[in-house]
Amino acid sequence: MVTSTSDYLKPISFMIVDNQAYMRRVIKNILETLGCKNMDEARSGGEALSNMRSWAPDIVLTEALLAPMSGVELLRAVRADKGPLKFTPVIMITAETRREKVILARKAGLTQDQIDKLVAGDSIRDR
């Protein structure tokens, strides 16, 4: 169970990318519980990339199964960036657990192992 840790995440900014508003809200609530104050969100990989070009978050939390730009395509675009954006940590929070898809994301530059979509606050905090 996640408990408030006051300012644990206060200095860290997050981009939350998911096509479902409900999941963005769940993740946002978990981050707020952990003290995060600086978050932006996007419904798609393309929207996230556009937002990130004007506001570079410290960490990106993204779903893999997005359209028209998937989470893996977003990850590739971030890693291909010519500036500091390419070094941004990207963590996938996804229901996609097939081994070949996880390997594909890792090869594209996934920062951490992915977090299963049946998200637990402790999983986000620990990553």
C-alpha cells in the first residue's frame, strides 16, 4: 500500500501517457500521494512527444498500446532525439506482457522493467 511520503517526489516531473483518462487519473493520484507536484499528461505518443519538446519531464510513464503512435514508437522517438530529451527515463505501465513485446521495448531503450497495468502504487514508487 502506498502511503504519503510528503515531499518524496516533489522535485521530480512526470509525463503520464495513456489513452484512457481513468488510468492517467489513477497514476496521477498515486504520484500525488507520493508528493509529486509537477505532472503533465497526454492521450497518445504523438501528443506526449509534442508536449515534451516544450516541457522536458524528468520521467515518462507510458502505456505501450497507444495509437497512432505506440508507446514503443514514442520510446524510439525519445531515444532518437538529438538533444537532452534522449536521456529521459521511460517506464512502461502496460497490460502488454507478451515476452516478445517486452523484449522489443527493452531493445528500443526502455529504462526499467515495465510495470503491469494492474498498477500498484508501490511499483511506481520503487521504480
